[in-house]
Amino acid sequence: MPRRKSAESLKKQCLHSIAFNMDKMLSSDFYSSFPVGPRLYYVIGPFSCLTTEMTQDLINILSEQRLLKRHHLQVLICTHLKQLQLDVCGSIANHDSVARMVGVRCQTLTKLNLSSLNNISTKILVDLIYNVPQIQSLVLQNTKCNDQVMSVIGRTCCHLRELNVFNCPVTDSGAFGLCVKNSAAGGVPNCSQLVSLDINATAVSLNGASTILQNLHHLKYFQYCDVCAVFEKLYLDSLRFGSSFVASQNRAYRTQQLANSDSSSVGPLEGNKDTNASFISLLSTVEDGNGNKDAHEDKSENVNDAVRSQIAITAHTKSNSLNSVESQRKYCINSLTATGLKCSLVTAQSIKIACEVCPYVTEVYLHQNIGNKGMVHLTQLSQLHVLEVVSCAPDPITFEEGLVPVLRKAGPTLSRLTLYDFSDIDIIRIGQYCPQLHYLNLESSMCDFIDYDMNVLKKFIVKNGSFPPWQAMKCANIHNDNPHTNKLWTRQSVGSKAGSSSIGSPYGNQDDRASRCQDENNRVGLFAHIRSLRIILLSETHNFPADVLRLILINAENLIHLHLTNMQFLTHNLLISVLMHNPLCFLQTLLLEMCNGVDRDFVMRLLTDEQNGLRRLDLIECQSITRRDFEHFLDRVRQDNVDVTITWM
């Protein structure tokens, strides 16, 4: 059964006791003496000797129990703190006074989280950042962080390694201010040590993202919606201008800054003394990486021949060296994304360029359809661990031609696979190509899952070095309760008519596949390393093969999270057939949606089983579960004193 509730550690019990007695004993004197909450540089009290970890734990407990008040932070936030997460405080910390207090007292902070504190003004954020120059991790997600704040971060936080400005009003100007080269520092880019940056849901365009990639050479974790389009833009700009258009923009940005300080003289672009200001004006007329032309394009015909010649000569003389540098530059970005939010179309060329210049990519997220031609370029990635792909019109990605070549190449290293809206999926072949798969997510509304013959499937199960007798399940009168799928043991798409042609396989007939798979999986069964399985069927007409699911659950000894939707064949008998071979000892979370075969006996078997470690059970729109059943489950949980949360809708 699920684990019984155990006594908390002595440390946690003490912190809970302190939290419940804060107002009564510990902060009453402070609140009575300073009810208004003045600006105090520090407070010497009972919490000044707590470590950073214990202070944060106490704040978390106060917040969880809804006991936290603003004057509590006055006595808890001390000068010795190195890390502080105020996002858990909610509205209590969502005030200028709290941020001001942090900036005054905690000037040695190395990690600060202000996520979702969107009532703190921009001016206070600027003052705060000026006071924490040693900061290494800064989370400003969903705050009022704007371009001014980004510029201050670039000038001040030279040790910064992690920055999160998700859903903040940041534009290209903020991206330039964050990372453009600082002439006072010998040409070293601002925030040159930055390793992780999240600018998703901001107004930063491809130009600003290109500036970031060009200047921050240590950047590995770059969260941006269209990273592939950024690399395509860098490549196209290098072909057009001999050097990156973004580099020219950076020089123009710095020149403009100098012009603002000294309007009487406008010097030439840095690093390009032969090019005058007319070069900048002409660059502004050239279309960007999306193919969108500037409003001044129609005026470009008025540029005289002399200026055009000068531009052509300058680009020609510098093209060889600059192109060689760009071609040899390898980025250490670990993830590629393509969503189409910042560009009109994600092309196969952008995927190819990104894979060539980013050989160390481990994660790929393709949320806009790129077709089978774009998928081919992913075979260049030898260290791919995470793959998330969406297949949609007008050029859908097919399993055989689009996904299989990638799985053949990257399958041995793949640990997480997510597929959306594929029209056909062969689960068994996924298990063959990806022996180390830990997370498998499948979601589709109209998908034909490939079924296999019983004699073939039983060869994929390995338990303690021997093949368990598959027929024993039927001898115990345990079988698939779906009469429709019982007739479809031959390898064909679920839902197709018997005798119809099935989707092709590289192994020929079933005997050939079985012999080959037996050699490859003679020690460990398919999906033996699965920790999280999520299969969502948005349509009841296309069912999942029951015995394939049984195979996965029997082999998945390390399964922790299980989420199934529209699995009508999921019954008490199938659960017993799984528990006969795999007790699901590590199962912690089980979410079942619209699984009408799940009944009271099914749930009670999980709650009373002595070997699983279930902690959360969600039953959503399972028609066989009534409210009386739900109340019975809760009574049983209270009676057995087990640590499990049950939700029923």
C-alpha cells in the first residue's frame, strides 16, 4: 500500500513551532515598537544566527501555512543571507518596501528569485540590482523588468550566470544593453559569464536574440521560442554583408550612444574605419531574416553609385576573413526550438544550419511542423537526449520517414521523447530504438497505434533473466476485456479491418523481427528504464493496443509517474496481470482521465497493495467511480494513515 505517514524530522518540527509562535513570542516586540515598518539597515534578533537554508525553510513554512506577514520579513531577512527566494511569499513580498529592504541589507546575495512579484516598480528593481553586484542567479520572471533594468544588469552584474526574464517587457534594446561589448572593460561583452538565459514571452526579436548569441560565448541554456530561425538569420546575414548584420547593429548601437553624448561629431563604426555613416543607413533598408523589408526600402534606389561602390568594396575585402570565422564558430547551445512565434515560417534550412553550428545540442523542441525533410537534419546530433516534435498540416511528419531515421541515430542516447498529433506510431519500435528512454509522452487525436501478435510481444518481456509465461495470464482467466482488440493480434493498425495491409516494418515478417529483437533485448525488456509514461488519446474512436500497454507496465520497474487518458480497456483484470510481474514499487503519481473501465476494485487494489509507494491519485471523469466510492477511498486512507492524496472529478 502507499507509504504510511511518518513523523517529521526534528528540524522541521522546530521550524513549524517557530512559525506558529512568530506573532506570539518572537516578532511581537518588533511589531509593537515599529508598527509602520521603517527602513532599517539591519535587525539584531533571534533569527540573525540562522543559516541561509534555515531562514528560507522558515519563510516557506510561514507561506505554506498562510501565516506570513510583512513584518516577519523585517526580522527574517538579515545581512548574511546568500540566497533568497521571495516568489513563495506571494502578495506579502510583492511590494517596493520588501525589495528595497533586500537591496539595503543583502548586498552579498548570489541567488535571488523575485518571480511573479509584478508590483515592484522598475526604479526599485534598478536600485536593487545596483546593490547586489555579486549576484550569480537572478529570476525576474513576470516582473516589471524592462530595457532599463536589463542595461543595469549588463553593466553591474559581471558574475551573473543565470538570468530569467520570462514574460517581462524587454525588447531588443534590452538585449543589446545586456550583452554588448563594454569599451571600458577592454571590449569584453557585458555579462560574459552568462550560462543560462530565458527570454521567452518577451518582445525580443530575431535581431536581439542574434546579438545575444554572438556576444555571450559561454551561453548554454538559451530559452527562446525560435533559436533555429536565429541561426538561419546569422547565416544569411553573413552571406549578404560579409559579416553578421547583428554585429553591424551592435556597432551602430554603440555609435549612437557616442552620438548622444557628443552630438557634434559622429565617428566611424568601430572596427570598420573605411565605412561611413551612410553604411548604417543602407543597412537599415535591407530586409531582415524573416523577409520583412524596412519601410525605407523604396528609398534605397536613391543611394548614389559612389556609396554603393564603397559598400561593395568594403564587404568584399572583409568577406573572406569574416566568413571563415563565422563558418568555424561553434556554439555551445544545448537546446534548439522552433515554434514560429518570431518568424513567419520555420524552414528545413534553419534546422540544418542550427544543427551544423550547434554540435553539442542535447534537447530539440519542434512545435511548428517542418516536415520529413527537416527531421533528417536531426541525425547530425550525436548527443540528443530530449526530443519533442509536433506533426501537423500541411506537411505532416510521418513515423516511418520522419521519425524513424532520427530514432535510429539518436535513439541510444535519447531519454525523453514527446510526440504530438502523429497519424501513426509504433510503440514497440520506439522501445527498440530507445533502450534508455526515461520519459515517453504521446498525445494525439487521430492516431493509429500498431498492434503486434501475442507470440511476438511475449518475447519482449524479460523478468529476472527469463521470459514469463504470457499464457499464464489467460490461464488465470485474466485477459484483454476489449473484444475488438482481441481479434487484432496480427500486426496492423488498431481500428483497421482484419486482413488489410499494415504499415511496413524494416524487419520484414514477425518471426524476423522477433529473432532480431530477442538478440538485442535478451537481458533487459523494452521500456525497462521508463520513469514517466503519459499517453493522451483525445478521441475514443482510436484506441491504444491493450497488450502493448501491459507490456510497458510489466517491464517498467522504475515507473514513477503514469498519466493515461481515454484508455477504456484499463480494468481491474489488466492491473492484476501487471502486478503479477511488476508490483510498481516506485509508482508515486497516477492520473487517469476518462478511463471508464477503472472501477472501485481497481483503486482499492492500488490502495491496499503492500509494495507500491503511491502518493497521488487523480481520477478525472472516470464514469465507473462514484462519489460514494471516492468517500470510501478517503476513509480507507485515513484508516490506514497512508500518505496519499486522492482527487476525484
